[in-house]
Amino acid sequence: MLIHTAIEQKLLTAFDPVFLEVINESSNHNVPAGSESHFKVVIVTAAFDGMRLLARHRAVNAVVAEELAEKIHALALHTYTPSEWYEYYAETPPASPKCFGGSKADKASL
């Protein structure tokens, strides 16, 4: 099973989100083509009502703990309650920052 699919299925089951987007952003980084190492998750769920940001991230990380431990290098989380989402981002989800990591070739020359 693709890592993308595993993450998506686990989050759908655990949080019953009103909106979920799992984006493979590996191509934005210095990894081989077809890699599944860098992901962005945008999740909107009532399960986050009353939770602070850190608690939301911990809850998501707990659900995808296996993938984080064994398969994923980076996971960007954008976690919202439905009221936050509809007020701020429903039309345009937040963009991920650009990668500032160097290439492996740059590191080899040091």
C-alpha cells in the first residue's frame, strides 16, 4: 500500500474529518522521483474542538506513528476545527514553505 493511502485511511478512520487532504510533497525536495518521504496533511474535524494546536498535532502523530517511525522524513500538519476552516481557509488551503535543504552533492563537497 502506498504511504499516502495509508495515512489517508488512518486519518479518515480516526477523525471522521469534514475535509482531508494528504499531499505528497516529496518532489519539492532532493529525493529520488516517486519518493514518498515528505507529506502535508490538511485536516478539518470536530474532534479538534477544544484542543490546542500541540494536542492536535500529537493526536495526528499518534495515528500515523508507524509511518513517522519507519517511512516518512517530514510531515507538515495543518489542523483545524470546522469553524476555523470555514472562517479562514475554505477557499484556499495554506501553502507549504519552500524547501531550503541543500542537495546531497553540495554536502559531499564539504
